[in-house]
Amino acid sequence: MQLAANPIMHSRTKHFELDLHFVHDTTQQMQAQLIHLPAQFQIADILTKPISETTFFRILDKLMVVINPTISLRGY
């Protein structure tokens, strides 16, 4: 959110410079509003961070992933 509000580029932000300009321009034109999303709602955490089992299954539920215990890799 801070990077979108401040268009000054830093060396660590070069890889998403175009996306950042798009978000900055969109928010400045009042076409979108940035809001803070608490960590408990960060669905990408399942792919990027070690998380607790409870959080893992809560995110799986949000992604509508169903674990089917009857499927086996052994073929039967």
C-alpha cells in the first residue's frame, strides 16, 4: 500500500514496476481503493509460508479444495 501511494521506485521494486504504476494510477483516479488485508485472510500464505495445520485446512476450505481419502497412488 505504501509503494502504491508513493510512486518513487527503489532498487528492490524494479521487478513489479509496471504493476505498481497501474495500481498507483488506478487509486489516484479513484477507480480503486486499497485496503489492508489481515494475515488471516492471505490465501497465498499456503504457497509461500510455513503455516499451522489449522490455518492450512482453513485456507484449503476457502480455495474449495477437497481431500479425498479414498484415492490412492497405488491404483486400488
